[in-house]
Amino acid sequence: MSFMERFVDERFLMHRLRSSSLAGMAGAVAAAGLFLYRLYIDHLIEWDVFAILAVIALIKISMMIYYRFRG
């Protein structure tokens, strides 16, 4: 058994998957909060923040479709 096999198992991979998913969703919520704050308080549309939200949503939806029809 190699050094990595002792520390990297299914539990480690599931924790990494969950933490990455949570981090992505927290980033999306933070970007949405910033976008809405600038929109409602400053009356300014930040297109770069909107683009980040659009990319997150596009990747999330496309991966959901991909994994649904993959197998």
C-alpha cells in the first residue's frame, strides 16, 4: 500500500466533494449578495459580478444535465 492510499480513501474524496460544492455555493451567494447590494443600494449594475454568477449557474446546470444522462 502506497503512502497516498493510506490517507486518500472514499471518505476523503466525499469530504473533498462536499467542501468544494459548499465553497462554490458560498461563492455564488456572496457574488449574488454583492450584485444585489450594488443594484439596490448604489443603483449600479456590475456586469463583471453578473458574469461570475452566470458562469457558476451555467456550469452547475450543465453538470447536472451531464450527470443525469451519463449513466
